[in-house]
Amino acid sequence: MSRIRTAKQPAALTGLRMEAAQEGTNIRATTIYPAAVNTELLSTISDKGMSDTMTGLYKTYGIAPERIASIVSFAVDQPEDTVVNEFTVGPANQPW
């Protein structure tokens, strides 16, 4: 069984991994730390100034959602006895 989440609390997934290993349930949990992903999120920002700022940031540094999907696919496609604990995913041109 696999669980893929974009986690805000990596300690929770670490705990899940540890409990699963101790119980022998073979649950695989992967934490994904995505950068700015070009999704519909920008259309939900109601503050014009913030929307303009974020739109500029996403135009420069946003990555395609397919990049995250390929990471999820990679994690899920690993053999059942293998877990990839974490991914940090961002654009190659991100300066920070």
C-alpha cells in the first residue's frame, strides 16, 4: 500500500512510517515538498497586489503539475519493499 501526500508536517509521516514498519503493514509514505506549481491556485487569490506578485513569481519559477505527477509515479512504482522518504521539487532556475 502507498500513501503519497504533500505534507505540512513531516514528523507525522515519519511517525506513520515507523508505526507501519513496527506493525509489518508495509505502508509506504512519501513526503513531497513542491515549489510553486502552476495550478488554479493563482485564480483564488482575491487581493490584487498579492495576485500580481504571485503571478509574476509563478511565471518565472512555476513548474508544471506534470512534474509533481512524475514524482508521485516514481514513488508509487518502486518495489513494495522500497520507500522513497522525501522529494524536494522545484525549478532549476530558482535562486533560493
